Amino acid sequence: MEFGFIIAGLAVGFIVGMTGVGGGSLMTPILLFFGIHPATAVGTDLLYASITKAGGVLVHHKHRNIDWKITGWLAIGSVPAALVTVAALHQMRAETETINLVIKHSLGIALMLTAVAIVFKQHLLRFAQRHVGVSSDLHGGLQRRWSTIATGAILGVIVTLSSIGAGAIGTIALFLLFPLLPTARLVGTEIAHAVPLTLVAGLGHAGLGNMDWGLLANLLVGSLPGIYLGSQLTGRMPDHILRPVLAGMLVVVGGKLVF
């Protein structure tokens, strides 16, 4: 069983490094398949994602694939939202599993819709450019900044409850908010933002007792080299190949979460 967790960590780490999506979306269903209790799977996966993606940040920063300004705006919204959600979970322990179940099913549908949106990225770009406006300033004005902060707050709640969504929902949100952002830079930015978010949420779940430290160690043995290898491919993989990879992965995971 331990060897199985190491292989799972390796596979998920590789996908996260290459696409910026898949940490919670893949790992939480895998842990449930192995028979891990849902609350423990969510808590363990959050800290796993934080540590794993921290390794990916180093590689993406080296390749200049992170927009730290956008990362900061997202974190301004997501980290306080995660703290508030953790506090709420402490007050309603008995209902946590029900909330997780509802979030997982809802997010499964969202993942499949996101996959469709990624496939039609060029149409979305044209739509975003008409309504957001194309200028020499990639980051846009004050309205786009507040929209990014609000997006971060929504992600903070969803990720804390389910461990899923930092990459998938955040990716499509960035597609729409920043249509001029290259895919490789978008991936790196999402990974960088997920680190503080999942760390805060994971420590909150650890305080609730939703943590298996031995399981976490096994996952990290595989995931740290996996995300390093995957991150090496992000900038080299053509956009027309990367988008179908993202979409195909989200369809599979979304279907598993719903059905």
C-alpha cells in the first residue's frame, strides 16, 4: 500500500508540474479509492499540495513562469477566506463531511465545464479581449484587480472545504481575467498561489485532526521528483498540446467526482 501511495504521488506531482492543475482534483479521489476517510483525505491532500507545489514554484520561478503581482492579488482574497472557512469548520464539525460531499459533486460538474472552456480557449480569448480590452498593460485596471481578489476569496472557500479547485477553477478564471497571459505563465502563477492557500487550509484541517502524517510522507516521496520533472516540460510543451491535456484530465476527474 505504501508503494502505491508513492506511485500516486509521483504521477500526480508530474501532472501538477506540467499543467498547474490536478493536485486535489486527482489526489483526493485517489485517496478515497484507497479507502482513506474523506475528511482525512482532504486534510492530508491540502498539506501534500502545499509542499509539492512549493517545489514546483522554484522551477517555474527559474523559468520566469510566475506573475507575482497576480499571485499576490489572488492570495489577498484566498488566504483570509481560507482562515474564515477553517474557523467555521471548527464550529460545525458534525456537518463537515456533508459539506465536502456537496462541494465535490458541484466541483465535478465545474471541472467538466472548465475542460470545455479550455478547449475553446481561442474563442474565450476573443471574448475577453472585446470585453476586458487589449492594452500594453497586461494587468489592466483597478476593476480587474478587485475581480482577481474576489476570485481568490471564492477559491479560498472551495479549496478549504474540498481540497479541490485551486488549479482547475483558478486556471479558467485567469484565462478570462488575463487573456494576454501565456499558458506556461498561467500555470506557474496558479501553482505559486496554491502554496499559501493550501498551507493555511491544510494546517486548519490538521487542527481538526484530519491528517495522516505517514500517508503524507509517502505521497511526498513520489511527488517531489514528479513535480520537478513535470515543471521542466511546461515551457516546452506547445499550447495546442497543453490545452487538450488539461481538458482531457479535467473531463476524467470531473466525471469521477460526479458519478
